[in-house]
Amino acid sequence: MGVPASSQKAFARYGADVNAYFPGTVTIRRGDKVRFLPVGFHSVDLPPRGQQPMVLLSPTGAIAGASDANGVPYWFNGQQSLQFTPSLLQSNFGRTATYNGSRGTDSGIPLGNKLKPFTVRFTKTGTFTFYDNLHSGVKGKVRVLSPRSRVPSAKADAKTVKRDVAKALKTAKALQTVSIPQDTIQVGNASPSGVEVYSMFPSTMTVRTGTVLTFALSRYSHDLHTATTGPGDPETAGSFLGNLASSISSAGPIDQQAIYPSDPRPAPAPLNPAWHGNGFWNSGFMDTTTATTLPKSSQVRIVAPGTYTFFCLLHPFMQVTVTAT
């Protein structure tokens, strides 16, 4: 589930990860088990045949009483409060399930450290697709053959993984540079195969006051991202941005200020150090899939000189510093 542990340092040199399974297809005999190893932040969802995987976020009721630092109600009051789908918070790592296509099974979100594999025993022949609930569009296949059929050896599977990892690493190196339109910041850089460099491109920018900045996702990204500025740092516990980020990474309720744009679209909000009482602006969750209504890009107008640092709340190490003159 993600880049094999032995190769993660090589990808870290490029600030990259791969939203994919290694191998992407495994062939077994009926009655065999497949172990899904949680080496990255991925899940496995085997829905009933013909059905779609579970969505990551589910509505839990209308938002009420959400206000900014000035006490002004946010525009998204009355919208649906979005939280992680409850069943995804029920971890099955370390457990064994049986699957034949008639009923679904899933690993849940990999919260915690040193998780054990999620093991699935396949009791019916056929080809079954499994999905990553955390990264829309990422999937793999299990081909289940009759008990006397020939299947690839463990050595052959290992060779396939080694080949796929080498190819992905070469792609990560190629993704280090990107051509970007003026006044645009690209949030990550991804390939169709799931390789993604987790950086803002560029990492620094100088603009004139009054400039409209566009934050745009990479075309092939399978991940959720935000572009967010405000007091504190997403990696600093107790800060304003730190509290928003920690609400996403924990099993508790997600602060809706993290999910929804801080300002209604499409007009760019006029950002200054006092915006929303504390200089807060957030694109809200963005993705590239048509499976959700989340946007692929977001804009903000810098209306006061100064230095603004924008982070991704889901990947706080992604950041860009914008100086407005």
C-alpha cells in the first residue's frame, strides 16, 4: 500500500511519494490470502461486486455557529458538515477478512503507528478491484484462479515490484521541474501513474500588491490539498493553523474551517494581514476528481504589502512564501 519501505528514502530525496499499490495486480489461487501492508497512508476497500468504494467524507448535518476571529459568521453556515465516513475510522489492520464479491470489506484509515497487515482470503474465482478511499482513482486488482492454476511465484512478484519502483523513481526525478503560468502556484506535481512530488511550485514568489494568485492542483494528482495562510504553522501544535491541521489528522471531528473555502467562490477574496480578523484565508479542500464537487483551483487577491506563507493543511511541509510589494 504505497512505496515499499525499503525504497522510501530514495523517493524522499525528491520530496515524492506514489499513490499506487505495489504490485498493482496480484494473481493467486482460490482460497489464498493477500496481505495488504500499510507502508503508506492508504486504505484498501473491496466493495461488493458492481458497487463503488466508500466516499472519504460524508455529510453529518448542517453547519451552524461557525465564525471567524472577528466573530463574523462564515458563508458556509447552513452547508453540510463533512466528516470522515464513520466506517473508515474502524480499523481492520491486523485482522483477516474473507471476500467473495457478495459482501464488501475494507481496511479502514491507517491511523496509528506500527500497524499490522490487513489480510483478505479470496474464496471465489474472478478478478476483483480494490480501491484507496484516501486517494480517489487509485486502485489495484486481485486475479483469483482455480486451485490448480499456475500463478506467479513470490520471486516473480518481487521482480515486478522492483521494476515498478524503479520506473516510479525515474518519474519522480522528472517531476522536479514544471512550467507554470504567471501568478500561478502549482500545488504538487503528479504523473498519471500516481507519482507525486509534494511541493509548492515555486516555493517563493514576489508579486505586486493587487495581484490575483491562482493555486492550481497538478492535473494528475490523486490527493487532497489546500492552500492556506493565517497565524501559526500547521506543524505547530496549539497555533491557529496547527489546530486546523490536527483536526484533519486525528480521528476526531474535522474543523469545517479546514474543509470549506474561507470565502465564497468565485470572486477572489481580498487578503490582507487583518482578513477574517487574523489574516486567515483558505482554499478549502481541492481535488482533481469528478467524483466530488471540490474545486481544482482557487484564487486570492493580495491587497496589502507584506509576506504571506501558504501551506497545505493536509501536507504541512508543502509551503510557498509570497512577498507582496
